[in-house]
Amino acid sequence: MFPDAGAPPSDIRTNLSSKRLIISAKIPTSMHGKKIIIFTGPSLSHTEASSILEAEYRPPVRRGDIQEAMKENPDIIGIIDGVFHQSPAVGHREIIDAIRRGVKVVGGASMGP
């Protein structure tokens, strides 16, 4: 998702100014046709995210959402935003169960696994 870690810091700062360009450049073609569910909210809007990656976008994750998503047999679950004060946070056991069942779980921001 980010530029090459070996790049000089000035290059990274320059590249980070266009997160859409960086993210879209890193999406492998092998992801096309996969069932992808992404939980995001305030840090990345659904509109902005959908211009980067074709996926099903849902509100910030909370307890029980991963279990519910598993009923749809996703290939990939992305956790970008989640709740933890307003309602119970997503449980680590939900994430572990998804991984054990062969789902790739990726995360970012403060809620990523």
C-alpha cells in the first residue's frame, strides 16, 4: 500500500501526497473477481475507497461484524476503521476465526489487525 520502504524519505513524502495513486498502483490483478469486504468510515470515505478498489464497503467494524461477514464467504476482509467507545469493539477471536477459515484479513489505521 505504501511506496518502497527503501525509497529515500523525500520520495515517500512526495508520493504520499497522492494516496489514491499509490494505493491503486499496488492493487494486484489477482484481486479481481475476489469477494472483498472493507470496513471503513471516517478515515477513508466509501466514495474515495471505491474509486481505488472494487469491494463491498461497510461502516466501521464492531463486535459481531466479522462473524456476520463470514456468512458471505469473503476472500478478503479489510479493517480500516472500527468503533470501540460507542459499542463493543471487534473481537480478536472473530479475526482469528476468519484467518483460520482461509480469509485474508488486512488492516490499517488504528483498528487494523
